[in-house]
Amino acid sequence: MDMLQQFGLNDQQARLLFSMQRYLVKNDINVEKIPVLKKKKAEWLDTWEKGILKLLNQSEDDNKVNLIKNEGDLKRESQFIVNECKHLKTPLFLILLEASLFAPYFPVEGFQKSFYEITVMDEKKAIYVLRKFSDMLKINGKIVERYKKSFKGSIRSVSGFYTKMLIGTSLGAVLLALTAGLATPVIAALAAPAGLSGAAAVSAGLAALGGGAVAAGGLGMAGGMCVIVGGGTIFGALSGASLGAALGGSADYALREGAKLQVMMKEIILYAQKDICLAQKMIQSQREVIKQLESDLSELRFNEKENKDGIKNLGKAIEYLRSSLENSEKELEKSYIYKDDGEYDKKRSHGF
């Protein structure tokens, strides 16, 4: 299986993820006590949801997809998807990961910068909802806190700037700052469905990015995948996607996705699934991505004056990805289980 596919969600799984994210925001709006802020949050949710629906409704099917809006329906849809996944629980872990790291109120069309600077979701109340989601997905609820702690640690180890910001700052604020840095046309275009263009593409792309996803079609993928999540978009560089151009527009994208790859390696591949073979393949793919991006950087340097900003951003992005790779290699080294003959055990366990 292609590495990019390891991070893919199909249409139903993507719909469940975005529905859970919507439910988190709706719950936050319901407990908001300031009337003006409550109204603005509701307006933001409406704008974000419209962008997500543009992404989900790309098929020629006349039956339009809507997000799931009540808890009972979320439980039923989760049960259906759990049954469909059977023993391969990777999509379930990915859904919970992106729900756990979702930080709403990031830049979308029609909202002033000041709105993003003062508005965050109540993380304590969100944890309660996320534990409900973990129950729906048949995953131990403790992993929600593990995801958050691991992601914060990953950001700290990869980035010197955000190390200072993380001191006394909520994870939601850090995630919001990172996502706000991705609001560029080139990254929005990468995240948008292949069938959209112009304002519709930017709207859908920004909505998807904030939800931790990139449309699979935009990365040249087919085969039933709707979106790529969990940091997996980095592997789009191996499928012909213009990732170098996107990272030349914002190194923060590499920071966020690289940190997620560390969480994927530590908490899902090694801790939950104990899949040493997949961990080795992922590390090899990360090396290939960095090699490809270094080649892209060399090409930019042929015209250094015109590509000054792109060279700076792509160079920083490569640094972030190298650091992410080194940390993932360390996690793999720690996870080797030696037998009596000195060889490590490659047995897989897809349950948790």
C-alpha cells in the first residue's frame, strides 16, 4: 500500500470526522456566555461548514452530503464505521487524532484578524466531548490526552519559536496560530478538491486545512480516498504534488504536519498498533520526501533573487521535517522488542 494511503479517509470516514468537529464547535457555542461572541462563533461555524460541504459534495451523485448534527446519529454512524474497519483501526485513530487537535475559529472568509486573536475553544469542555467520541470509536479515552500531550511535545522539539510560545499557552492557541499561518492561496489550493477553482477552492481548502485535512484528489489520489489527514499530506511530494511550492509559501505547514507525523508514529503506529514494519516504511518515505524537497530547493536557488522568500520558507520547512524524522527514528529505536536471538519482534497488533 502506498504510504499516502495509510493516512487516507474515505467519504464516510471524512464525513464523520468533520461532523465530530462541527459538534465540538456547536457545543462550544452553546456554552459561550458573551452574546456578541456567541453570535460571531455561530457565523464562523456556518462559513466553515459551507466550505466543508463543498469538499464533500464533489461526486456526480445527486444525493448531497450533509454533516451529522446530533449525538444519536453520530453514535450510529460511528458504529457503522467501526464495523467496516474490522481489525484495521487506523482510520478510527486518525479520526480521533484530528478531532482532538481541532482548533476552530481559524481564518475563513469574512472574519477580521482580531476575531482569531481572541477566540479559542474551551479545551476542558472539549475534552469531555472528545471522550464521548473515543467511546463511539471503541478507543480507550486516555489516548485523547496522549494525542494532545504528544503533539505539544512534538511542536516543542521541532520548533524553537513555538517552544517559547508553548510556555503558559494553551494547545488550542498554538494550533490556532499555526493554522492561521496556513491561510495562503497556494496552500489553500493544495488542500482544495481538484474539481474546484477560484473562491470556492480557497473556501473549501481553508475549511479542510483547519480540520487537519487535504482533499485526496488534490494530491493526485483516487481509489476511494476523500481526504488525507494525520500529517500524511507530506507524502504527496512522492506522488507528484507541488508540495515544494506550498512549503515555499509557509513553513508552518511543515511544522504542523511534521509534528502530527511524530504523533502518528509514537501514539498510533508504535503504541496502539505496534506495527514496526509500517514504522520503518514511514521513516524511509520521510527520507525520500526530504530528498525531493531538497531537490526543489536547489531549483529555486537557480533564480535566487526572485525566489528569496520561497527559498527561506522551504529551507525552514526542510529543517522542521528533518527534526520530525530524527524524533520518529528515536521513537522507533525505543520500540524494538528483542527476542532471545537478538532479532526484534515484528508481530502486529491492530487493536488498542
